[in-house]
Amino acid sequence: MLIDLSPRYRVLLAGVFSQILCIGVARFAYTPLLPVMQQQTWLSDAQGGWLAALNYAGYMLGALVAASIHSIRLKDTLYRVTLVLAVLSTAGMALTESFWLWAAMRFVAGFSSSGAMLLASGLILHWLISHRQRGELGIHFAGLGIGILVAALAVELMLRFALGWQAQWLGFTALALVLLVPAWRWLPRPVKPVAGAAGGTQRQAMPPSGTFMRLMLAAYFCAGYGYVISATFIVAIVEREPLLAGAGNWTFALVGLAAAPTVMLWDLVARRIGYLGALIAAMALQVIGIVLPAMTSSLAVVLLSAVLYGGTFLGCVSLVLTMAGRLYPQSPARLMGRMTLAYGAAQIIAPALTGMLAEATGHYGIGLWLAGGFVALGAVLLAWLRQVDQTAQRLDAEAKMAAAE
């Protein structure tokens, strides 16, 4: 059956498997394993937050490196390096109990995750455009949600077999080795530079205004702050509530399930209300999803929170990536490099601060309210931007025009 897959779907599935490997395993296995490691080792809330911060620092370094490389072949080589680093950093977590070695492994895992999130998406777009196919990444980004789902269910399954934290990291290493094969083999190495690629000259760059860049960078920083708290601590938050003990991994699995179709869904929303309108709506729903666990310990409400969060955070990223592609069709990384700096800076600050607050107060409530406040501020900035800036208005108009095509 696999032999019958068209080249297009092999390439898209290579992206899915790279997402499951580099994001689901290397990056997000830490989220459901955090409470397990805290129970079975000396890892504190603050230290757990710092490990998460270093992971996101690694991602930001990877994003900067990816944005600075212009050779498509070099990007392909780096993509394959990150696949191997994802496997090695996952295995490394099981082989030590040193905080500093864990920190190094989380940093490397973060660097590797940029391979699936940025390099793979660029390589897949390059292949699609070069082969005169529609440049859509909905299937590729669905892999991120599937990766979260896989990570949560894998930890739940291994806990049923009473496996310790080290055995679970080794289990994830075995899974990573399996995922490495299609992620590596099904994405062809790029042939010569893109000289006559279809669509390469269809659209010219339309640099955004200074107002657009300033407000969008600030809003994306706010979005990054809100995203990372639930992404890092949601399982620990749920497991710490006596009435919810045992539901943490299922909650995280629901986040992944909700995230899987979200890129395609928010693309449809954008065609109705514009890119900025969709981004504002996604962030408004995300605020609700973030703060609900701080308001109640009801399982139904926490599960609703997981759906709202899972159904919005990836939509925010994909909408910004789409806008970058509209503004710089031939080099979206030109804008995404700066956007990722803002998003990544928040992802370094937020988990470290939240972990220290949780250790000082004994709960994550303040951290959740702070994260919700940041995302709400970001939505307000975008609403203002939409009213006053011509770049924002043009992007919204283009999104609505796409619905009519």
C-alpha cells in the first residue's frame, strides 16, 4: 500500500513523520513525562521550568540558523541533521540524572524541533511549487497535533506497564528510530536551485509597514507567552489537582487531537473574516482555554480547556506563516525569522518564570492568569492593528478574495 502513495503524499507524510519525531517525541514527550520525573527524581517546579526554557532557547537558535541559510541544499542537510539530533537528545534524557546534562539534551531537542517546524515546511513548499502543485501545509502541520497525541498516549500506555521515567525515555527513543526512516527517506533531496519553479515569479514581495511589524511582533510575543505555559505544564497542572489525578495525559492527548485539523480549519475561517480577524478570534478563544484550569477543577471544564487551547495555538502559528508567505512569497523566512525571535523570546521567559511562581506558591494559577493576560493583550494589539494599518487590511482582503477563487 505504501508503494502506491503518490510522490506528493510521500513528501507530505515525510513532513508529518518529521513533526511526530522532532515535535511530538523530542520536544513534547517532556510535557507528560514532567510529573513522572518530578515524582521519581529530585526535579523541582523551578528546575522543570528552566529545562523547558532551555528547550525553547534551542528552538530559537534553530530558527535563527534556518532563517540565515539561503541554500536549499544546505537547508536539506540541516533538516536531516535535526532528525538525528531528535533521536540522540531523546536517548540522552534516559542516560543521566544530571540537571546540566538534561539541560543540554533539552536544548538540543529544541534545536532539532526547528527542523520539522521550519526547515521541513520550507523544503516541502519548495518541492510542491517546483512540481507545480498547490503549496498547502495543512497535512504537514497536522503532524504536530498527532505528535502531541502520540506522546500523551505513549506515556499513558507505559505507565500502565509501570515503567519508570528512564524506561519511558528509552521507549520514546525506539519510537524515534522508527519515525526517522520515513521522515528521512520520503522527502527527496532538492534538485538544482529553484530557477524556473512554477509560481516563483507569480507574486512580488510586498514589504509590510513599520506599524505592522511593530504591533505584529508585540502581539506574537504575547501569543508565544500564552502558548508555552499550557504546552509545558498542562499535564503537571492537571495531575496536581486531587480531583483530576490520572487525567493529565488524556487531557494532553485531547490537545493533540484538537490541534491536528486546526491549520485547515483556521484557513477556512481566514477566508471568511481575513487573516487578522482569524488570528484575533483564535487568540480570544485561547485566552479562555488557558485560564479555565485556574478557575475550576471540573474535569469537563479542563477538557474543554484542552480543546480550546489545542484548537487555537497551531492556528496562530499557521496564520502568521501564511501572512509571511503573502508578504514575501519567494522568501517567507525573511519575515518568519523576526517573528520567531519574538515568539521564541516569550517561550524562554514564560516557563522559567511560571516554574518559579509555581514553586513559590504551590500552584500554577498565577502563571495561567499571567499567560491568559498576555494573549488577551496580543489580541487587543491585533484588533488595533487591523483598524489602523493598510498592510493588515490588505492581507485581510486577500484572504477573503481567496475564498472566491
